[in-house]
Amino acid sequence: MKIVADTGKCVGAGQCVRTAPELFDQAEGDGLVVVLNPEPEDALLPAVGEAVDLCPGRALSLLR
């Protein structure tokens, strides 16, 4: 699986960071999403799915 983040859609709410801090961060300047590990292990799939679902800007997607 691969996490894809569209910074053009990101609103900087930080839900992804709260949900999966081991996978996401926010850029210091603008607060936009930074994917720390674009190809996480399968055990993290539930956290990735929750982050995708909670993203208010719909900036995250998961490619399988």
C-alpha cells in the first residue's frame, strides 16, 4: 500500500498527525501534511484508513 497526500487539498487541520503520528507530520511553515512513511507496514492499515477518513480536506488517499 502507498499513502498519497495532495497538499493542494490539505487544510492543515492535523487530524492525520493526531491519528497516526508515526506516519504523518505537518510542515512548519504552512502546516500542510507531510507523509513520513509513504509505504507503511500492513499493521498500520487501520490507522491509515482512519486518517484518510478523518481528513477534512480529503487530501489523503491510500493506493493498494
